[in-house]
Amino acid sequence: MTAQPRQTYPLPDIGNAAHEALAALHKERDRVGRVMAVVTASAVVDILTDHDRAAPFDAAHAELIEAEDGSLHATGRYWTADGQERTFADSVGERDANWGVYGMNEWTPYLDYDNDRVWKPLVDELPPRNGQKVYRLDLAKAAALPVD
């Protein structure tokens, strides 16, 4: 780095550094997307089994709704493998369902525009609701994502 005449400070060669930093940022955003998709699938199991990972559960898909800022949020609606639509409230009771969705939504909003190339292949888009996009997340595909 050397200052040129009439420059008040020297400029480094930042071309490669900028490209490397952006590549690292995209890689980490994708990792956040993978990890949070797995966390979302895990949260559904925890809600339906009261955190007993050995207990049976019937969820195959979960509903996520897109907020104005592009982040996703769980609604508490899910589908069984045979296509039955249910809610956590139906399955575990209103109180436990509300606590479960609240806890789930501490993590699910990390799924957003920044990592949609990770989660979009895992969802089916449903008809919009109140102007918001609605998705049906395939929980088995989400749970199978690598987190490392």
C-alpha cells in the first residue's frame, strides 16, 4: 500500500478480499438455513412428543408463514404422512401448543431471504393468507440436511 500524490490515505488491493468475504458470507448464510431447517423439524417432534425423542409422532409437514421482512414463522398447523391436516393444539392441547410454537419461533425466523436457496426446495407454496406467503415444509427433508 502506497499513497499516490494527492491521496490522503493509501488503499489496499481489496478485490480478492471482497470476493472471499462475500463467498464466506453466502456459505455461512446457507449453513444457518440448513441448521434452522433441522431445528424447525426437531421442534415439531419436541412439541408432539413432549421432548421424548423415542416417542412416536405423526407429522410429515409443517406450515410456515412469511412475515413482511421475509422471515418464516411457524403457525402450529401440520400434516400427517397420510395428508391429514392437524394443529399442535389438537394434538397436545392449547397451552402446550402455544408454548411450543413460541419456542419454535425463536429459531424459525432465521429462515429468510438470506438463505431461501436452502429452504425453498423443501417447501410447497400454499395459497396466500391475508397477503402473506404460506409454505408447507417437508419435515423429513429438512431433518436430513447436513448441519456441518
